[in-house]
Amino acid sequence: MSSVTTNAERGQPSPQRERALRPKDAGALIVLDRSGADLRVLMGRRSHRHVFMPGYLVFPGGRIEAADRHAPAASELDPIVEAKLLLEMRERPSRARARAIALAALRETYEEAGLVIGERGSPARPVRNGAWRPYVATGVVPALGRLALVARAITPPNRIRRFDARFFAVFADAVAATVEPPQDELVEPAWLTFAEARAHPLAEITRLIFDDLEARLAADPDLGPDGPVPLHSMRRGRRVREWL
């Protein structure tokens, strides 16, 4: 699974054949720790072996998989968050698809950073799909009720990869378990202040998301579900920010 949280901005231009690439739905998670004097965020560096965004500091995340559509959840999305996910959704808008995007963000955060977000317990039904069995084997059922939608970004055309990425945020007290990350897509995940994160190589979209998130946190420190959600995209070579 490839992290996409800062992947919505850069990437090498690709040949003519790549221009028809359609953005793939993806979910990313911004985990915020407010237990200390300074707010900290979980980020990691993309491995240099990746052709897309090697070496950049990113949030955990990745595209949805078929298994995400059937994963269990201890709580569902807030209705306001769900409604915003459905706005301008490409191809077959559905509540199931909105749910899958959020679950993809949780799964990728577990796989890349070892943070298991949810509630202690067992799912109501056995989980047979391999992508989710390791998650629930930690004794945690994923929970969506505390996720806030804080941004959306669509990779510009003519890139090696294209994603329609939704960025969720959750506070670190929603982390029910911490394990060794099953994958090594993110190098040395760490908790950083916003200032420390900005001192690292970041894609422009990541910096914009930090700016938008700081403004939202200043107005609503608890990130209520009805806060403004920026939609970042490119049109005719120019950056566009709309609001959901």
C-alpha cells in the first residue's frame, strides 16, 4: 500500500499515455497528540525505493482496497462527515464507498505506523479477509465515529500516480493499541510539532493542509464534524481551493 497523504501534489510528469489516468480513491490519517505542551502529529518519511514522492515526509495513508468495503466497525462515520465525503464523489457515490475510504485510512495507519485506532473487543462476525485479519487480531475493532474530515486533494494530471485523497484527523487518545508496523513503507514514523514537520521536505499540498488545519484548530480545537473542508485541485495549470 502506498502512502498518499502528501502525494496529491507532486510526482514526475508521465508520458502521454498517463494523461488518461483517473484518480484513485484514497484515505489518509492525521493523528494529533495534544497530551503535551505542544500539539504533535504523526508523520513518516517515504522510502527512497518508491518512484513516487521518495524521501518526502507524509501522513500514513493509501488507496482503498476491496476488503475495506466489508471491514467491521465499532462505530460509523458521523452523518455530517459522511455527507461531506459524498459531495462531488467521482463514480457511483455511495455511503459504502465513503465508509471504505475512511477504513482505508485506518488500515494504512496500522500497516505503516503500527497505530491501531478503534475500540477494544471483537467484531460481531469473523473477519475472513486477509487485509483486516491482522488488524482485528490486535483485539481492536476499527472505529469511525471520531474521525473528522479535514481536507481533500486531487493529484494533478500527468503524474505517475493519481489519487483523490481524503484527509481525516483524529486525536491520539483514539489509539487503542500500538504494534510493530507490518510494512516498511514509512521510515521511522515520529511525533512532530507542526514547526518540526515544516522543517522537513514536504510537498506543497502538505504545507497547505497544515495551514488549513491550523486555522481550523484555532477556531475549533476539538475538530467538530461541521468544520470547513478544503478541496485542493489543479485546473488549467493553476491551483484551486474550494470548500466542502
